[in-house]
Amino acid sequence: MLPYLRLGPFLLQTSGLALLLGVWLGSWLAEKEAPRVEIMPERVYNLVFFGLIGGLVGARLAYAARFLSAYLENPLSLFALNPNTLAPYPGLLIGLLVAFVYGQRKGLRLRPALDALAPGLAVFMVFLGLAHLLSGDAFGAPSSTLPWRIYLWSEYRHPSQVYEILLALGVLLVFIKRPFGEPGRGLNFLWVVALSAGARVFLEAYRGDSLIWAGGFRAAQVIGLLAMFAALWWMRLWSVRFFPAEREPGMQVEG
Amino acid sequence: MNSWLNDERRWLALTFAALALGVIWTFTSRAPAAATSGGAPPPSPREGFSAPDFTLELLGGGQASLSGLRGKVVLVNFWATWCPPCRAEMPAIEKIYQSFKPLGLEVLAVNLTDQDSEAAVAAFVQELDLTFPIPLDRDGSVSARYLLRGLPSTFFVDRQGVIRSVVVGGPMSEALIQSKVEELLQESE
């Protein structure tokens, strides 16, 4: 665990750096994938970029809306570089909405666009695990007997962040083999979602910070199960209703 | 895998097998009742854990202990006079303290006295006319217990003594402090 790195007068949040690296590498891979699904790389880059900016702005505005009086008194605080004043879930929703609107305006077809994003998503999940390892978030359940237990937050625990990284690497390895052939049908994206959701269902059992629902059920497992089932079901639907992607005007495809 | 996907029965079998395994795993890995009905979380300096307790002498005399403030929302701020962002955020903390003290807010601005001088602390407090208690961490034991990685570091502690938010670095904006404090004050005891 190395949550902060001091560089002179600056205190850098290492988990934030890992996430930025994951986004950068993920975007780069998505741009590389774009020509294979006959989408111009800059459009995929813009899709990610606008989604991220929209998500960040939306997360800050949603947080400010919740504490309106505080921000009305100090409106400049809206521009503070502090991740503590972001509302993550509304931000995610707004980011997805902005990316969707951008895609619609540019005429991007949904399934090829999703497939272009698939390798980036798979790589980003590895860096998400790395960010958790650096910050000590998403920590494991207590364990006093496990030979590879780690001491974290006052107790010996499962190294759940290491499990998370290994599982994400496993998903990436399975994905890289492209078991469903060439991208463009949306299957690669759904496959990454299904595998990642399945991994989360497995991993959550070893987490020490689960949100617990009635009956002792872990919320992330229930949501992960639904996501995995939906992704696998959709894969079948999209595999039988495939229409070749239209080539964008002016798009040059190698080979 | 393509052949599996093209065969509807095979793919459905795979889908439902994965779902069944997942349901069994989810059911068997349910959290034990103790996880939801147990007492306070163990002390550790992070969100969701009990704030490590401490008792320190105050600038100007007297003592303050964190556990003695149970039932109040407590802002625990670690600072030093040589740290510019620490100095910069003090007026905002004072303003919020004045506004929300009647509603149940307490501030403990723990000075890292092992890296500071009491004379400088007293001069600074007088200069800014700070009214909240300034505990003096003369041997650095409290900052060590809170695993400080940088200054300033601020822990927002709820009425049950659980850390609900941690802000490392600064200066914190007034809106940030107010939003965190308001959220905790609105929760019933």
C-alpha cells in the first residue's frame, strides 16, 4: 500500500495516477481497435474523452446540488481539485449519457463502438485493481489462518486487491484470444462484461467492505450475477441478429 | 467459443450453468449475522472504521480526548504552522466551527508539536483568532496512530465515533468542509 507519493511540495495520490494510467492505456487500445470495427480512431478517442469530462463535471455538479447552500455561498469551490467532492454514481451516469449523445451525434453504431472499447475496458479493470492495492481500498475480509494474509487496517486480511488484479489479468488473457472472432458485433464487449461480472461475484466473497443487503447477501454479488446473466443472454441475441457495420464515409481500412 | 454461441441450446446451458454456480457461491458466501449486527468497527484511520482514540493536552491548558466527544460530530484536523495549506484552511475551519458548533460540531485541530514550536502555534492561533481546541501532539504518537501521509490531514468523525471521510492535503474549501459536516449533523444519533 502506497496511497501517496510526495514530490517536493506536491502530494500525489497514487491510486489516482493508476486510474489515469488505466484510462490513458485503455483509450490508446480503443483507438488501436477502432479501425478493425471500421470506426475512425479519433471518434473513439473523443467518445472516451467527452465521456470522462462529462462524468467529472456531472459528478461535481451532482455533489454541489446535494449541498447547494454550501456551494451558493462559495461558488468557486466548484472548481476545487479535490476528489472528495464528487458524487460517483451520478457522475458515471452522466458520463455514459454524454458519451451516448456524442456517439449518436456522430452516427457511431453501438455494437462496433462497444467492441472498440472492449480491450480498453479489460485493461482498465487491471489498473482499477492496482489503484485499490495502492490506496488500500476494496480491502479483504479478515483471516487469521491464511498463509498469504496481509496486515491491513488493524487486522490480517485476504489480499483481495491482489485477487482483483489477478482476476482482471485472467479476463484480459481470455479476451485477447478473441474467442468470438473479429470484433464488430458487440460480442467482445459483452464477453468482457460477463467475465468481469463473474470475477466480481467470485471476488466479493473475500472482500471485507461489502455492502450487505437483507439476508446477508452482498450487494455486489447480486448485481454482478444480474450483469453476467444479462451479458451472456445479450451475446446470444446479438450473435443471431448481426448486420455488418456500415463503413463510415471517408474511412480507410487497411487490408 | 463461436460454435457454442451459434448453438442456442449449448449457449443457454452455459448461461444457466454460470448463473447456477454464481447463485450457489453468492448464497454460501453470505455475510455472517455478526458482520451486520456486530458492535463498533475496529479502530483504524480510514473511512468506515472507528477513529483511534487519543487524549492530549491543549494549547492554553486542559486536556481533550476524542472519546469524550462521542455523540458529537468531530472534525479532527492535523496541522503545523510551517505547512502553508494548513494555515490557509484554518479560517474556513473556524468559520464552519462558529456556524455549526451549536448544532453539535466539535473541532480538534491537532498540532504536530514534535515538528513545530508551541510559541509559533500560540502566535498563529492568536493571529487568526481561532477559538477551537488545539491539542498538542508533543511526541508524535497520535499522528503515528493516524498513519499521516501528508499535511494537512482531516478526518470527519460521526456521532458514533466512526470515520466517515478523510481528506489528505489542502487547503480544503469552505464548501467541502460544510458539506461533510452538514451530512453528518443531519444524521440522527
